[in-house]
Amino acid sequence: MIRDEILALVLQALAAAQAAGDLPQFAAPEVTVEHPQRPEHGDFSANLPLRIQGLAKMKAMEVAEALRKHVPPHPAVSDVRVAPPGFLNLYLSPGWVAAQAAEVAALGERFAGSDLGRGQRVQIEYVSANPTGPIHVGNGRGAAIGSTLANVMTSAGFEVEQEYYVNDAGTQVAIFGRTLYARYQQLFGREISIPENGYPGSYVIDVATGLKEAYGEQFLKPEGEEPDPAFGRLGIEIMVDGIRADLALMGVVYDEWYSERSLQAEGGPYNLVLDLLRDHGHIVEREGAVWFASSELGESKDNVLIRSDGMPTYYATDIAYHYDKFITRKFDRVIDIWGADHQGHVSRVKAAVQAVGGDPEHLDVLLYQLVSLRRGTEAVPLSKRAGEIVTLREIVEEVGADATRFFFLLPSANQTMDFDLELAKKQSDENPVFYVQYAHARIAGVITKAREEGFSSEGADPALLTHEAEHTLIRKLLLLPEVLETVVRDLAPHHLPHYAQELASAFHVFYTQCRVIDREHEPLTRSRLLLLDAARVVLERTLGLMGVSAPDQM
């Protein structure tokens, strides 16, 4: 990308200035270039002179001038200037900028691809909600973040595997099974109450009804007897199928659905990990329970692995699960995407990864904040009545998958978000996803109309693109590789919808100021159609990485 080439020029200038004696020899700090906020300050700016003036024992402006003299020529750069209090500003050549429209259009869907990941194997695990209830709104935010991050990292050359960790074992699953069996018995006329800590939602009745229709009385035991464990497992399978279908509604499809129960199966990693921790002196037993001596690894306290009743904690199975990720399946990097309520679990998991032989530096945990719903100024309760929540399916069916994904991605993960259902449905520029999609549809419409009138971009001369709005749009197109690199580096997919809005805005300004189809100026028409080809490529690619459609008509 051009930013990297500009950075290389600044580094070369520093080396050349030191070699020529214009600057003394010293080890420079990391060099970066930024985009100035004001166009008169150039396309790229380096604050290196300000940062090394002390090392050089010179004024920043003098350092900047010494660097300016040694910036090597580059076809993309037309000018290099020094600006107070000590910036080195570089200006892109108008001819080079115009030529990029043809480059972007020619690359098509390959534009902004990279080998940043170099085939590194990455596992991204996200949502992983307990299959004891349907997917709710908060889970949907994790789904949008996780699947978009997977798309971007794949485009950047990572080998990505997306995984859902199915919590099909443990206390909550057992409670769900007992609740389900109570509902099942009720369908046969028994006066049975659900457990006091059970799941009161009507969805449990729906699952019980489905099991009755499929199996009749097969699972009905004499009153007072415990249900067949297979009955609860069938209920969980039905719930998982529902979760899979709900997530698919917003375009989320996993490579792997990993069963927690498999961790404790014969040959699974659970017992192996316990033995490993014991062998390394990380296990202590007290108060009738088994503890992980995590305080010896920097944690503030030890953590229970097996309760006094013999039941493993969630933490115990999580250690086994991460052992399987790092040691058995040998992922180079693991990214867990959790709700903010798991914040206290992050350091514990990293300590466990270290204890079982993994590298905690290769585990990234991305936490996302809560979601609230509203319709305009009116808040929408997330719980409609006892046991009933607003599900992800309801949101997708009301506002559509595109708006659902786009809105979930807009705030950074560390910000709480208000999801305005009314705004998400608006067919106006107020709605950010409509605004961006309309830009793509308008581009497609102009290209179609031009084709019908006998125009195309074939043989276009990009040098004819000289209007300020044209160059602003091209510059915005060229930012996509930088945006994608930022998404990968910071695990921050919220940069994509914001970039999409900026790109759509640049297009709308261009469309207002520059007539595209003009029979009196056919060469310019072809050139502007070429620019539209490039803009369409980048908008479609940006929307596609977010899992949002790029419609040709609206």
C-alpha cells in the first residue's frame, strides 16, 4: 500500500541524512506516518523531526529540512515540504492519484488483499452462548464482531477457523434438562412444577412439544423418577439447531461446533490436563475441593477446578478447551470474543494457558459491551415477561440482516451501544446502512444506464480525472488497505462501517459535482465510468467483509 511506500521514503531519508553527515548517528525510534486532517498539509505527514530533535541536538525544523533534502524521488510523490513546528509533509502527485482509479478497477475483488497473516493459523471463538435458551440481542453483537473479524483476517492471508463452543455439560444444562422434562410431563397431564431455578420461557414448552410429537411417551418415566439423560441431550441438540439457524439468518456460519461434553469423554483432554497440572505442581486440594494454584502464576487468588461435590467448574473445562486449542490443534493464535461480564476471567485463562504449555501472548480476548434497544427515544425492554427475552431472530426479522450486522459493528467493542430499531428501518440518509448501500445502488444504476446508452469505461484515460471531488474519492478508495490492517492489528472491526460511510459520502459529493454521462465529452464519460468501476469495487468489498449485501437497486 502507498502508506508503506511513503514510510519507506522517510526511513531512507533518515539513513541518507545520517550517511551524509547532515544528521548525527543515533538509533531512531519507531517511524510512523499519518494522514493530516487538513489537505493543505499534504497526504502524509511524519512527526519524526519532533521526536528525534533531542537525539540530533538540533531544532525540529532543522531536522525536518535535513530529512526533506534526502527524500528520494518516487512516482507517487510530487512534493515534500517542511511545516512548523517540525513536520515533514508529503504530497501525492495528481497524475499518480488519477491513475489509481484504473489500478483499483483492474484488481477488482483482489484489491486490498494482503499476505499480512502469511498463512498463520488463527482460531476465532465467539458467541458460544449456553444452549439453554435462544440467542439474544447481546449475543448478536458478538456474532457480528467475530464473523467480520474472521472475514478481514482471511482476506489478510490468515488461515482462520471460526468456532462455537457448545456448553452442553455442567449445572445449567442439567437444570435445563429437568425443566424440559417437567414441561414434557405436563403435556401428558401431570401436575408437575418446573424446578425453582429452572427456565420458565415458553421456548422450553415448544421443545418439549416437539419431543412429544417425535417420541410420544418413550421418555415418560414413573412419576418421581429422574429422566433419561438422553432426553436432556435431545433437548440441547434441538436448542443448538435453533441457535445455528438464528445465527445463519445474519450470515454467521461456523467451521466447527465444539462440544464441551467431548472434553470429558474418554480420551478427551480434561483428565489429561488435570494430570498435567498435578505433575507441574499447580494443583492443591483443600476444603474438599481441587484448586488450581494460579496465585503462583501471578493471579490474586487460587481458583476452584473441581467442587466438593465432584462437579468440575466452568474454569476447569475452559482450561482443557484451551489446551486443546493450543497444544492438540496447534493454532498459532487464538482469539476469544466474550461479553464484558467475562472480564475477570481473562487473566485466569491466560494463567492456565501458560500452565499447560501454551503461550498466553498468543491468546487475545476481545470483550464487547452491552446492547440496549430503543425505538427512537423510547427504550425497549430486553425481557418481555418472565423467562422471555428479545431474541436475535426477532431483531433480524424486524430490521433485516444487513442493518443488524451494520448497527452491531458501528460502535467499538468497548462501548455500550443503543440499537435504534426505528432508525435501522428508515429508508433515508439518516440510516447509515441505507446511506452506504444506496451509494452502491446509485453507482450500479449509473453504470447500467451508461451501458444502455452505449458507454463503458473501456479505453478510459484516468489522466482526465482532475476534479477535486474525483481525487477526494480516489484518495478515499486507497485507504481501504490501511483500514483493514488496522482492523487486524487492533481487533477493531468497527473501523469498517465508519470507513464505508466516509466512502459513500465522498461518492455522493462526486456524483453531485461531476456529471458522469455526457455525450459531448465522451472521453471524460469513459474516465468517470472507470472511477465508478473502482468505487463499486471498494464499496462492495467493504460491505462484503462486514457481511452486508451490496444491492444494485433500492
